[in-house]
Amino acid sequence: MSGSNSRKIQGLGAALAAVLVVGAAAAQETATPVAMVNGAPITKAELDGAFHQARVSDQKNMPVAEINKIKVHILQLLINRVLLNQHLNELKIKVDEKLVADHVKQIRERLANQGQTLEGLLGRLGVTEEQMRTDIRNDYRWVSYVESQAKESVLRKYYQENKEAFDGTTVRARHILIKAPEDSTPEQKELARRRAADLRARIAKGEAFDALAQQYSDCPSREKGGELPAFPRKGVMSEPFAKAAFALKDGELSQVVETEFGYHLIVTMEKKPGPKPVTFEEAADEVKSFYAEDLRRAEVARLRKKADIKIMFPR
């Protein structure tokens, strides 16, 4: 886990890195906007390109409704990407173009060793070399921003506040999910939140959590009464979910917890301490990686609150 997480600092983090290169389809395909982010368009071509390169299984036979559901999620990631890039523009963060050129050169060399060409790969992806260079440039700009924020004093404070994320501590929990998809209207979200709140009141009055999970939860874990496999503090579960679960005492019922999936009720079954304490020095790579992920999440949340976002998808 340490090696894979430490490498995330080299990019925009798992959620964004997955769409950086594949998120831009050929501009000439169509300029129809599917979203506007502070006046900047995200085109249908970009969204379609991101979807087709996301390696979703059995795309050809997938129902349109399911395709659109996936595209809605990808569109949210593209919106996050635009917001962060706009923020980096405001901060006037620039990158040494030699870094970009060297990165492209390394990609060419790796492809050549595999008997491929960069032009062939870009053609298959529907991406121009300039679009790829822009994505790489933004990648390095984000890394530069993280480095400007991740002073040792900041990282040590983050480590002290999140020790359970680094010592192997895990939690077993049950949960009930009331879905509120990312394209839900405010009214739909409020209805889902109220459903979760009503279930919480019933549990607080003595009804069995597992029985209500089996009946009402929108998560596949409903088959096991909402029980989830043990998970660590960071890197597996949605951050609001993990934060709430780790804050509970064994057997304690959470308040309604909102994540990108909807609204949750959580009961922590068991918190298992890690095998041994880990020092800051031993966990340095993971500390920086998790800090970068949390910084990205916080920046996106802050930028979204003041952004002018208009979504025109699905049409």
C-alpha cells in the first residue's frame, strides 16, 4: 500500500489521474457542451472520450440508462479537473517546459520498447499530442502546488491528527445506504436524507439495524445485514464514511453521513488497533500522499461552493 500511495503524489490522485489523458476526445468530433464550469465548456467529445477510454466492460451491450449513469460520474470528475486547473491558473503556477518534454520523451521510449509509437497510442485514444502535453503540464502544476503546501510542520501535524491511518488500525462496520445519485436534484437529495433520518429514528427506538439494512439499504452489503469487510482509515472508503466510522465507539450508531453515493447510517462493530506504532519518518511517503489526496478533496469542495456550474447532460 505504501508504494502505490506514495506514487500518487506524482499525479493528480487516483480520481483525477484516471481521466486526465483519456478525458479529452478529438475536438473536431463535436463541440456540444455537456457542462459549463465558470464559463468554460466541457464538450460532449470530452465526455464521450473519457467514457470510451474508461474500460467499462461490455460498453456495446450496456443499456443507455446505465451508460448515462456512468457518464454522470465521469462528468463530475471532469468538472473537478476543470475547477482545479482554473485555480492553478489563478495562482499563476507555471511548469518548466523541459519537465513536460522529458515526460513525453519517456513515454515515447517506453512505447518504443513495446513496439508501439506515441502517435499510434494517441490515435487510439482520440487525443492530440498537445492535449496530452496540457494534461501532463497540469499534472506537474498540481504537484508544484502540493509541494508549496506540504511543509514538514504541516505534514507532522497531519500525521499526529491521523495516526490511525498509518499504524494499520482497521474497523469493521455495518451500514445502510440510501442512494442519492450525483445528478440528483436538491429535492431528491433531501428526500433521501429524510429516509435515512427516519431509519435512524427507528434504530434508536430499538429496531434491528441488520434487519432494516436487509430491507432498505441500496448497497449490496444489504444481503449481510449491511456488514462490510474491515477497512483502514484512509485509502479504501469514502473519506466522510471512514471518518465517521472511526470516530464511533463499538456498537454506536452514527448520525446521517453524506458521501458521493448518498446518505449512510453506520454502526462500528469492532475497531482493531494496528500491530505497532509507526513513526512519522517511517510513514513519510504515505503521510504526504494522503495529505495530497485530502488537500485535493478540500480544494474541490471549496471551489465547488463558489463555482458557477451548469450541467446539460444527459440531453
